[in-house]
Amino acid sequence: MSYVITTDTTTDLPEEYYQKHELQVLSLSYVLDGETYFRGGKELSSGEFYAKMRNGSMPTTSQVNPENAKAVFEPIVREGKDIVHIAFSSGLSGSCNSARIAAEELMEDYPERKIYVVDSLCASLGEGLLVHKALQKKEEGLGAQELAQWCEEHRLNVIHSFTVDDLFHLYRGGRVSKVAAVVGTMISLKPVLHVNDEGKLIPLSKVRRRKKSLEALVDAMAEKQGSYAGKNDIVFISHGDCLKDAEYVKSLVQERFGIKEFIIHPVGPVIGAHSGPGTVALFFMGDHR
């Protein structure tokens, strides 16, 4: 078809997934211990990244700028193809706005082409799940404008439920107060959070102990699937270098809902910089966030 789907590295999809589906991605960068890292340049493995965080290194992240976006978009439109770009939530980054600026400039230069920038209002493998569904819809024959509209109509059906093991990183990101982080750590309080309709991180509940927090993710799935119950053919799980915990959540989902297909992959550095090691996130389709 005469259009392609693009997205961001914040989808946290496996590299082989990008290759298989020929997905071009805009790379958000991060700085750690004075070094700048990004996809296609200098990179750290997931294990190396989280090991540095556990040893006290504190990364900072940068959004995509319009020039970065144009560098990815322009070769595509020059080939005579339109673009549907599924962008990282505007509630968490300015990357979506940068993509829109690039799209507007390129459509002036290439007036016969269309670039549809969709604010996914999603993060991590939630954004990845929306991309996955979009690829399926493209295969079913949806045109570029139809697909962009479908994504905007269904982006809030992508449910994000996650927990963290260390409240300090949420404190750094302004999600909890210093007192809450200190007291919560002392009593082993584990927050369960979600991404709301504005694409921002919001606390959902608080439980004691790690195992209970992982089970609470699956409880949230039972509550929020709604009319999608029995229709979720695939579930995505991301984790901050804690694969065993992600596998435990997978086993609970399998046992409770009978779902057989999963993508499990580490939370990438750009999002992991703010959520920290020990994050586990569950993504599925549901009626409401």
C-alpha cells in the first residue's frame, strides 16, 4: 500500500519486531554517566542499563526534535508514500509535537503527500500494542486516513497497568512526594499505577509487598477488560530487568484468562530512566482506562 507506519523507540518492542514489520522509528535519546545513547548509535543492553541504575547512575532523557523526525519522514515521502506516525504520549513527552512540526513542514514541501501524526496517549509496550493493532488493520486493507482515525478512536482502549519496586524513581519524576517515597519504602508499599485518558501516569492503588502488586496488575485486567473479555488475543508485558516477575504475571494471565500469545520485553532506557529497575507493566485492550 502507498503508506507506511512509523513510531518511536518508546514502544519498547523487540528489535526483531521492528525488522520483521519494516518499522521505521524515531529515536529518543538518554544521557548516562556523561555518555549519550540512542538507537542506531551508541547503545547499552537492557542489563547494562539497569545495572548502572542499581549502582546509582541517574539517566536523563531527551525528546525527539523536529529535525530528527524529518530525517526519518523525508525519505519516505520522497518515495511517494504517505505516513501514519504513532507517537509517544504527549502527556509524557514533547516528541509528538516535534513529529507534528516535521510533518507540517514536509507536507508544505511535498504537497501531494499526507503525514498523519497520531498522539497515542500510550507508553512503553502500550504504545507498542497500539502499533501492533495498527499493523493488523493495515493488513486488513485500511487506508492511511482510515487507520489514523481508527488509532485515535481506539487509543484509549489500550490499558496500561504497572507497578514499580523502588519509589525513589517515581519521586525523581515528580510522581510521588519525598515523604511518600521514604515512608512507602520503609513499609514495603508498592503502588499500582496506570496511564489515564490524557496519557499521564496516575496512581491506581497501593498494596503491601511485591507479590501482591504483581497480582494486582491481573486484578486490574479483570476489572478493565469489559467487552474485550475473551477477545484479547495477545497481551504485552514489559519489565525493568526482572524477567521472572514478568513471567509470573504472564502465568497469572494465562491461568485466569486463557490467553496464549504474549510479547514480553524489557522497558527501554528512556522510560526505564523514570520508572527504574523492577518495573512490571501489563498491557491489554479494554473498555476504559
